[in-house]
Amino acid sequence: MEIFNENKSQSIINNEKVQSFIEDREIKPEHFYIIEKLATFDKNEIIGSFHNFFTLNAHNSLRELENGIRFAKEDGNTEREEIYKLFLEFFKNYDEYASHHLARVLEAL
């Protein structure tokens, strides 16, 4: 099944791995922009910050995402802050399993 995003015909959403993720995790179209935005960041930043981030403990993951935003803000690292905010938004709409899966998909792009 090909998922079409009206805004961008060449969107990362049309990538086979991303489509599989969206289907497997039942990601809603209103959250596609999170995936699209995260895919624009340096892959090394995603790997470095999120490869082993999600502990499969929702409370710890939530706390660590919030801490990551705070630390990035204190350091003046607006890019890292935005990445953490996007993952937090995704996490709040899905769960640590889907968030972990998203990080792995982004690593593979």
C-alpha cells in the first residue's frame, strides 16, 4: 500500500521503510510531518542521541525526553532541542515501542 502525502510527492513518507513503519505502527497522517521533519536532521545526531534512548519504560523515556529538551535549551543547541521536542510529541501520541522503531527507521535512511 503506498501512502501518498499531498504536500510532497517526493516526501520521505513515500520511502519503502517509512511506509512499512507507518503501516506497522498505524501512524496517523496528521503525524507524518514529525517523521518528515526528523528525517531532515543529521543522521549522526539521531543515532548519537536516540540509538539506545528508549528504555521501553514509558516514565523514564518521557522524563529523559523532557530533560533532553531542557539540556539542549541550556546549551543553546536549537537543533537538538527541536529533535527532542519532535520525539516528545511523537512519543506522547504513540509509545516507547513506536518511538524506538521510528529512531531505527531514521537511522536506516
